[in-house]
Amino acid sequence: MRMRIFASGLAAATAFLAGTTPSSAASPSEQTVRAGTKQVVEQAQQSRKNDQVPAIGRRWAAAWATTDTGDLARLYTRDAVYTDRALSLVFHGREGVKEWETGSHQLIDDLGFEVTGGFGGRDEVVVEGVFSGHIVGAPRPFAVPAVTVLRLRGNLIQSSNDYYNRGEILSDSGLPADWTPTGN
């Protein structure tokens, strides 16, 4: 799980300026401090961006990291529709969500979704992140950008649409572009 570092506005501004002010006379230790300070500022900025993602979006991402398929399914309405646009797959209802998550965890070890940003409106949430894992039997793990659009009914997800590049996942994993799971 990512560690969050918070800095006050004044501290962040001071750190940012210290990290970006050029100085040809800076010692190696000063350069290390500046690089570290810049990293702290970037982490603080990312934390603020993640805080803009509504709670349902953060819970959705966290549910993918568990193996309890009930966690994800409980976030959806009984008549929900879950669509994976990259694979052209559609699942209906909470049972469909459970089926999709179960199959995903069987195919992908260490499956995760790290939130990097997003936003929400009255009845929609967009979650940006990094979809990652290791396809069973693939030579390498993958990590690709992904976006999910959640449409809400009350406090539950009525529909979701996942968008990512399937070809990029296969390439990162060291698999051919026409690869399909065994038995498909």
C-alpha cells in the first residue's frame, strides 16, 4: 500500500522552491536533500489528487486487491452491469460481478489497481489508476494505465466500464498479441 506524506502549504512551497532552485555550488548532500524534498512535494501533490476521488471510487479500487469477491460485489446494485471494454465482456448483477472478479483473480496473480487520480459528480465517478498483476504462466508481470467510469444509484454502483489497453498488458507480460487463456 502506498504511504502518504502530507506537507503544509508553506512547507510544500518552501520545499518545492528549495528543490528546484539551481545551484552549481550545491554539495552532493544538498543535492540529495533537494531530490528528496522534490519527491516529498510530488507525493503530497499526488495525495491531494487522490483525495479528490470520491470514497466509492477508492473502495472500488481497494476491493480489487482483496480475494473476497463479496467486497466488490457489495458495492454494486442488484441489477448492476459491469463492462470490461478491452475484452468486450459484460456481467450482470452482483453474481456477475463476483464471477468477473473470481475469474480475474484466477487468471492474474497479485491483481491490483493503484488509484492515481480521478473525480466525481453527482452520480458518476471516474477512477484513474494503474492496473497491475502477473498473468498465470506469463514470463513477466504487467502494470498499465487504466480508467474506470462508475455510474451510481444512491451510494451503490449501477454500472461500471473499464478502459485499458489489452495489447499493452500482453506485451508487458511477454505474451503474444493473439494470446488467450487456456481453455478459451
